[in-house]
Amino acid sequence: MNPETAGRIAEDWKAFRARLRATGEAVQVGWFPYGVFGMPRDLMGVEALLIGFYETPDMIRDMMQHLTTLWIRLWEHVAAEVRMDHIHIWEDMSGRQGSLISPAMVEEFMMPCYDRIADFARGIGARVVSVDTDGDCSELVAIMTRHGVNMFFPFEVQAGNDILDYRRRYPTLGIECGLDKRALAASIEETDREVERAGAMLRMGRQGPGFDHMIPPDVPWERFAHAAHRIKALCNEAGRE
């Protein structure tokens, strides 16, 4: 994968810059499948990748470093044209029991790449470096916040995540989502109780309220709309305070 391959960046920069001047919108790079763990996992399959950490560790390191080089080179093209605000890294590397690899392996294999991304972000003035990982992300938050990550989501409740507890432990961390999606399928009363947690988080700051993953198919549209309108109202109230 050569970052200089012709046609890799097809953006009409003149039109893009004009749109930004008109709208003032932020610029984010990354998303699926930009993940130091996530992309090799999708390329190899989870079982092959996990075995690779033990049987072919040099290959895994090389893949992670090569992908990081590719992304940074591409992002350099974007940063040369417009101000970049946000770099997002998609990992999806934890489950109900925590990280799919040990904290020691996260540090050894992944964090050198995160350090490079964080250095790049600081160099161009990008204020947000975020990570998307499902499941119990407590081990990953503890490690990655030491290596430049300052926002996480979605904080799945059924995996044991409590965003109020994370706020107490990480006062400056950007926290997105973290409301239990199962409440939407339960009742209007449980939905309202869950949404009130967003109000408490908004009062403490650095919160992007939302439910903790894809909305289940058994959720009535009217209840989802009710929750969305209530969350919008809470955001407006917080903005006036």
C-alpha cells in the first residue's frame, strides 16, 4: 500500500476549502477501517492475528507500523490543504471480558504507533484523537490516554462501563455515548431515567451524549424519537449554562 499511489486522494480541494469557509465545520480523518489493531484484524481474521502476536510478532509490528505510515502520509496531504481537527482510530478490540490482547501487548505492539499519531496530531494542531472500541474498554482507556488519546466511545453499558465513573476517574477525557441502548426497548420510564444520565454528564462537560451502540431492532421509533428530542433539549440547556 503506497500512500503516493495516483488517485488515492480524489478530493476537489478547492471546493472542499470553499465549503469549510461557508460552514465552519470541523475536519475529521480516520474511521473504519483505520485501526492499529482493527485493520490487521480485518485483513487477517481475529484468530490469525492473535496467533500472529506469538508466532510472527515481527510481521505484526511491521503491519502496524506500515499502516500507520500510510495513514500519516495521507493525512499530511489533508493537513496541507485545510485545518484538521480530529483523528479517529477504529479498533473494536475489546469484549465483555476486556481487551482481546493483554495490556503489556497493547503497550509493546500498538503504542509506538499511537505515539506517532499523537506526535502528528500535535504537530498540526489537531485537538482530538479518539478511539472506538466496544466491550469493556477500561484497560484500553488507562493505557491509551497516556499515549495521546483524549476521547473514547461507545462505552457499552452491558459490558460494565459506567460513564459517570469514567468521568470521576478521567476528568478531562472526551466521553461519547454510554447510555444503555436496552432502556429504549424496555419502557418510556427507563428511557427517561437513562437519558437523565446524559444530563448529569453534560453538566460535567466533555460529553457527547448518545446510546452505546447500534439501536436494537425491537425499539419503537416513537421511543427513539422521544429520547433523541430529550437529549437535544439537554444539550441546548447545557449550552446556555
